[in-house]
Amino acid sequence: MDALWGFAAKIPESGPGAADARTFTIILNAVRQNLLVDAPLGEGENELAHRRERGVVEGRRIWEDVVGRWRNADLIVEEELVCAMGRLLLVGSRPRDWDDVLSLVEQTMDIPRLVPRLGSIEREALPRIRAPNTLPEFKPENEDEDSKRGGEFLALTVDGKKSRPLTYATPSNETLSMVLEACQKIVAPKAAEEYWEMLTDPGTYAIVPDNNNLHQRLRLLRQNRASTAVVRMLQDKSFANKLHLKPGTFRIAMSTCVRDKNNHNSLKNATQILQLMMDTLPDADPKTIQKYAELAVDFPLAKGEDLVEALTYLQPVANSIKVQLNVGTEKTYRGRSSADIKPLSEEARQDAVAALRKIYAVFDKLILSNLISEEQKAPFKAERARMSALINRLAFRASVKRVSLKSGPSASEEAQGETDDSAKVEVATEERREKLGFSRPSNNWRTHHNHPASPLTRSPPKSLTMGNDGGSIPKRRELVKEAARAPTAAQIKEARAESQDHAWNHCPLSSKPLAAPVVSDSLGTLYNKDSVLEFLLAEEGSAEKVEGEKVLAGRVKGLKDVVEVKFEVDVEAEGEKDKASGAGRREKWVCPVTRVEMGPGAKAVYVVPCGHAFAGSVVREVEEKICVQCNEAYAENDVIPILPTVPADIARLTLRARTLKEKGLTHALKKAPGSKKRKKTADASSADAKASTSEEDKKSAAKPEKKERQADNGIKNASTAYLTKRVLEEQEERNKRRKLGQNDNVKSLFSKGNQKADLANSKDYMTRGFSIGGK
């Protein structure tokens, strides 16, 4: 600046070399740039405010010279010169500098002020300017007499009839932006709207707004939290047809909605701005998306429908970001392939990833709140999982890129150094072996292995060298680069969830999808009934029997050890299950009372002996221990959790099975095979028999044993004896066939009920159906 002032001092006051409008414009712009750019290091707010005050004072002195030359017709005032002085005033720290911009426009362009001057009587009726960033000594109420307004920006008057008329500057887009910025600083929204209407009116100045004018107008509306007016302005076809809207336009508009978040229409207005952006710009702007997602998360009046609608409009936006990042399956977007899209810079990539994180936050708010039901949350949970995987993948790529940039050529140099070191060690080892007298092993591996060499290269075949699979021999530092770590809580939880999902959909015996009829053992595990039957009928020692024993662990010996679980099937969702892909079960099981789906993540139980399945909360809330489906009574200990994961439930079921076994009962509360009820007098009779010491017993014991009597000694009639012998033989033969052909497992498949009428005491050996042969 010293060189500039030294050069300006040599400019003559008059004549051909005198300063003109362009000269003063250069000087005023240099003063403003010096205040904005050339700031000393470590300058505080007070020093900055006083330095800008000194620069504005210098500009005011220069403007007095300009006005004097203009009055004498030695200089033509142009819009560029007026805007240079106005921009310098807007840099100032005092509110009166900002207010003087409107006086400058009135002085040089003959555009009347639409707001009273600061400090005038008319201005006292308006609210005071707060100016929070202005030092207290620079505020209007604290100004002293020395710093009051001067007359350098007052409107000029014509003295007498001989005075020449003044030539005013013509306003254009630059003037409109400057006036709107001045109105924003002095908080005059009504005056700004009147200036806009006057300057853009085709009947007056007919200024066609450009992007800078539009942005400044939007900033004024943002200051007043007028989100509805912003949407109305962007939807105006005059702007859409004449202006090329840029991403910055939508950022300012979206920030207006964020500032106006307490308005119940702000989210709706933001959605309309988002639609305009997607219809106007070729690609979605990440910063605009970030502000929209922030508004959806922080909107205090948000309902479930509002968040669902916001996520619906954010879906194509997310696809656009994926195409810009060149990830995912979206290879084309609006007819443009990923190859046609210009690669993003590092800063732009960070903004795109930040936008995806903001969208993920909207999913979080919807899922973690109670604004919608759990059934409606299912698709949003799946989409959130995909979004999380994408964000993690992008973060991993960024970390790998940073590591590669940091390592640079040093990694390859390190690898080369390790190779050289290993070669040196190998050479030293060979020399040491030769000195000690050991023979050098042959390098020709074909002397030890009978493999033919290639006739052209005299080398072993390619299929026998190393691996030829694209891999390499790992070094020790690669193997120990990452030490083994214990699984985290999240990994354990994920593995447990996968195990539960498989157990709810597949039979552990056959690995087939669960299908009715489904049975359960004493620990609540679900099986297909046909798989259990195949296991029970398999031969002892077979592979199927051995593998089944490993799964069942001795809990199932027959069909009495399982209970058929009766699930309520959702008929409406059955068609959707059939169309769904995957190898799981096709039926959707629901609680017959609450209609809540039963599966992994939700506790479900069934009742013994009827086997009806319910949600865990239903049985807990019912006071009477009666099945709500069949009205059959049950004990509290006969409520079996399905596929329990809580250790307390597993311990209770184990204790229950042990207690039932001691009582001679199975899991289905039926009599266990091989257990017999003792008679009440059995113990007493056996004790009496052992304690019998009568003399008759002693005598019979002392007597020698007699020969066994023949079977027909008691039957004197020969035909009757023959008939009795034949009946006994046939009965014995039938008993042998029954023992060979049947066992307890097969017996359990058939009913024991007698279909014929009971003959009671009237039956004898003549009516049992035995055949009587000839003599």
C-alpha cells in the first residue's frame, strides 16, 4: 500500500494525466483488498476492527475528492466506481458504514432511500441494529461526536439555473447485490423486498437477476426464516428458465429450512427443494443432502410418516452418491454411466461419505423411535444394514489409500532389502557347509523325483513349480502382522443370531427346512417328525443312527419323548414365503393371540401336553394355567421355551427332564417304556415270604426233590391233552413272532385301544381264535 500511495501522490490534479473514474476504482479496490487479505499474524478482533475503521476513513476521504471532481464535471461517475466504494463500506465495522451504502446509491444513481437514515428521527421508530459481532464502542448508541456521520454521501443539489445537470450512474446486477447485502447487514427485510421490486421492474430499471442476485436474495430470506418464500422463488419459472441454478443455490435454500425448523412446514418445504435439486442438477449435491438429513433428524415436529417420506426421497439421492463414488451395483444413473462421471476430488469424496452418514442417522432415528410399528421397521432395518456395510467399505478403502500414500516407495525398498538379506544369509550358509566338509546338496530336484523336464526350457513343468495360484510364500512379519484377537461382543452376538435363525428354519437331524408336523424334545429343540421317525427306525450301528445320537444326545428314545408343536400359520403371508428365495421354511408362524411372528429374536413357548405354541408374553400374562386354544390344563413347569438361549431356561428344562425320568414319565407326560407300577402289597408279601420259618417250609426244603411231573399228568382225557398242547405251542409261536417283528419304537406308532367288544370273563381258550388240528 505504501508503493500505491507513493504512486498516487504523483498523479496531477488536472490535465490529461489527472485521475479518472478507473484510477479511483483501482485505489478503492486496493484499500479493500488490503483490509481483507493482508492481515498481520496474531491479529485480534479489536486490532482488526480498528484497522478496518482506518481503511474506511481513507476511503471516505478519497470519495470526497471524487464527489468534488464529479460536481465540477471533471469526472464521470460509473457504476464500477460506486460499487467499489460501497463494497469498502460493507467491510467496515460500524453499522453507520453499512447504512451509508444506501445513501451512496441515492447520491450517485438517484435511487431514493427506502429506509430512514441511521440516527434520524424517523429511524427511532424502527428496531435497533443488534450487530452482535461489532465492538461496543462502534455501535450507534456509543458513538461520540467526533465519529458522527459526515456529509460525503449526502445527495447533491443543483445551485441556480446555470448549474449543469449531474450525470448519474446506471444500476445493474452488481448494484442490486450490494444494496441487498447492505439491507441484510442493517436488518431491513421490508426495504430489501422493495429495492428488489423496484430494480427488477421492467418499467423502471429492468435489471434481470443473475445467480449472485438470487443468492443474496435467498440469504435475506434465510435471515428471516422464510422457507416458504424460498420455495416459491425457486419454483418461479422466470428464474428456472433464465438462470442456471448451481449447487450453492440449493445449499442456501436448504439452510433456510434448517433455520426455520420450528415451522411445521419446514420439512415439507425442504422436500420440495430436494426434488427441485434432483430435477435440475445432473448429480445430487452432498452438502445439500447433509442439511436435509440434519433437518429430518432435528425436526421437533416429525412424525413417522414424515421420516418415511424423507427416506423415500433420499433413496434416489443415495443411488446418485453411489454412482459418483463409483461403488455399488448402480452402474448407470439418468442415462449416464459411471465412466462418464468426472472423478470426485478428495474433499468431494469426504462430503459424499458424510452425506451417506447423515442418511444413516435418519434410518437410526426412525428405527430407534416408536413412531412406526415393528413390522413396518423391517425393510428400513435391511436398508440400514446395507448402508452401514457401504460406509464401512468406503472407510476401509480410504484407510488403505492413506496407508499406501504414506508408505510410498519405502515399502518396496524394505521388501527388496529383506530379499537381499536372505540371499546373503543363504550364501554364507553354503560357504560354511563347504568349509566343514559337508557335500553341497544337489539343486537338481529331478534327481530325487521322477518328473520329466520340459523339452524346450529344460525346467520342471509349470504345474509342479511353487503353486501357480497367484500366491506367494508368506514371511514371518506378514504372519504376525495382526495378532489373534478374541471375538468381540458384537461378533458373538452376530454368531448367536445366525445360529438361532438356522435352528428356527432347519431340522438339526436332516438339515432340511422345517415343515409340519414339527416336534420338540425336552430342551425345546425343533425337528421334523419324519426325520425323528427315520432315526428311530434306523438299524443300530448305522451311520444315520450314530449321527442322530450325536444330535439328540440320548434325549429321544421314542415318540413319547417328543411333543408335536402346533404352530399357527399366517395364511396371508404364506404366498410371500413361497415366492421368497432361500432354503428356510416356507410357513410364517405367528402367535394365535397377539399375531406377532414367532422366530429368532422373539421368545416363544409351547404347552405340554397339547403342544400349542404362543408368544412368551401370552403365557406369562394368563393367570389361569389353561391353554387358550384347547382349554386343557397344564402345570407351570410344563411351559417349554422354544430354542432357549437364557441359561436359566436351559437349566430348568434339564432339571424337569431328570425329575420326569425319576417318576417314570417322558417329556410328553406319558409312561416311559420299561417302567412298571408296583402293587401296594408287593413289598409286604415279599417280606413275609422271606421271613417265613414255618416247619412245613423246613420239611419241604429238607425233602429230596421229586421228578418233574409231566404236563399231561393232570389231564386224563387224551383228546383234551392234545388240544391243550396244540394251543400252548401256537401261543408260544405267536409270542416269538411278536417279539421278533416289533419293538418299543414300532409299538409307539400304533394305538393300544381295543376296537372289539370286551368279552370280560366269558372268554376261554375255546374262544381265542386258535385253530384245532386233526388227531
